[in-house]
Amino acid sequence: MKGLVLNEIKQPLEFIERPDLKPQAGEVKISLQAAAINRRDFWITLGLYPGIVPGVILGSDGAGVVSQVGEGVDGSWLNREVIVNPSLDWGDRQDCFGNEFTILGLPVDGTFATEMVIGAGQLCGKPSQLSWEEAAALPLAGLTAYRALFSKGGLESGETVLITGAGGGVSTFLIQFAVASGANVWVNSSSPEKIDRAIGLGAKGGFLYTDDDWGKQFIKTVGNPSLIVDSAAGPTYDTLIDLVEMGGRIVNFGATLGPPEKLEMSKVFWKQIRLQGSTMGSPDDFAAMVAFADQLGVKPVVDSTYPLAEGNAAIELMKTSPQFGKYVLTIS
């Protein structure tokens, strides 16, 4: 087998060869056909992620064909086309993960490889309408988006939702899923081109968050959204507090710009706002997400593809985030 290994932080991943894998009891071996890159992989290469293990194969998203099954695994999985749930050892609670929760690709080897082994319980059949590249782009970002919108955000058809930071992998799924559910979707971004791409996916329109008064523009044009889904937080988080309607919800699944400079709790309790955190998702969330995407014909947006051996080039591009959708590695 071959794979991209993290041996040193702030250094390119190394394309190495290892002995072929063999599944243990309860596991399957997958011949991977494609793997998608997430912001998580980028942060790991910079050393900005807890629990980094040198020698690990990165990658949380993958799709391929089951080539071998271990003892105790249903033989019907053999030769099936599958996608992998990267949310490992979630635990028994739906509302929150347990103490054993980890994500595929650190600390255990992930999908930037020609093959992998994983527990059979992490498998889901690949939706037939998706290409290998589209299927590989679905798991982590799709799961994160689905849980934030529906399991935590409680989005219903007809509601107005603001999705911040249009262009990234999760935000693209947020747009697609919210549009498919019948919501009125608006976005913000630093790029007019990314706003146009979001409109192409069904968003009603968007605003440049580089404009100091974008929040006022939003209220004047749209009104107050009942749900905001955000991954940035940062210095202007108070704009979202001002923007959301009375009794509305703000769901955060990240804080890429750091903590808010201020959080006026008087506004939070006076407006009866619910501030909600969300991370990845449970096995039930994953199954529901795949079924939702399959039934409504949602196709992940793939920005561009690269051969597995050239994965460092795609990771390097994440420094400036020019993409709309996902970078995907093709594997032969």
C-alpha cells in the first residue's frame, strides 16, 4: 500500500510505501478510490491540532470498494462500493459525543492511502448517483453541515437562514442542504465570486462581510434570520447577535477567527437567543445525512482533483482558501 504520512509538522507529507493491510475481527479492508481534504488536515500539518502523532496517514474522508472482510463481518459487504463515516467511537448519546470520540486520520491512520482498514460499523453504501470524487467529498463536511442545520439548528422549511463564509466545504453543504429542505438561504463571504457560486446552488443572495455595515445591509434587504450557522466567531461575532431574530438560534461548529472580542449577554437573554455548539455528528446523523443527500439528489461540489501523490499541492492551497467546495485526491 502507499499513502501520505505526516512525519514532521510544517513539512510536506511524505508519500511512502508500507506492507499491505489485513483486517482484524470486525474490520474490513477498503481499496480506496478517492479521498477528500478537510481544513482539519491543513491545521494538523501546521501543528495546530491536539494529539498529533508522527507517522500517521492523514485523511478523514474516503470512498472505495471493500476488498476483504475480517472475522465476524457480514460477507455481503465484500466488493461493495462504500463511503466511510469518519466519526469514530461517538458513544451512546445522540446529543453529545463520549470520552472515546476521535476522528479518522488522527490518531488512527486515515484515507490518504491506496487502502485502509476500519470497523464495519463505519461503512455506508455509496449513493449510486455520485462519482467516486463526489462520494469522497461527502462524509466529514456533509455530516458536520447536517448536524449543525437539523439536529442542532432545527431548521424547517420556509425559515430564513444565514450561512457565513460561503466557499468552504462545510458551508457549501450547508447551502445545498438548506436549499434542499425548502429554507430561504442567504450567505456572506469575502468574495463576490463565491457569493455568485452560492446563488448558483440556490441561495437567494449574499453580502460581503468585508463591508463594515453588511449586517445593516442584511436587515434592510432581508430582515432578521431565524437561524445563523457560523464557523468563524472572531472580532465581529456581535454582528450575528444583533442580526438574528428575537428567539432565534446561532449554531457554531468552529471558531477559525478566534473567540469573540465581546459577547453582550444582555442582548442574548433579552432577545431570547439560543447559542448552540455543534461538532461532527453521531452514527444516526451520518445515516440520516447520507439518506437525505441521496433522496434529494444533492451532489457534493468538487472544486478540483489531484493525484494522491500530489496531495501536498492541494493542502498548500488552503493557506489562501481560493476553493469553492472540496479538494479531492484521486487514487488508482
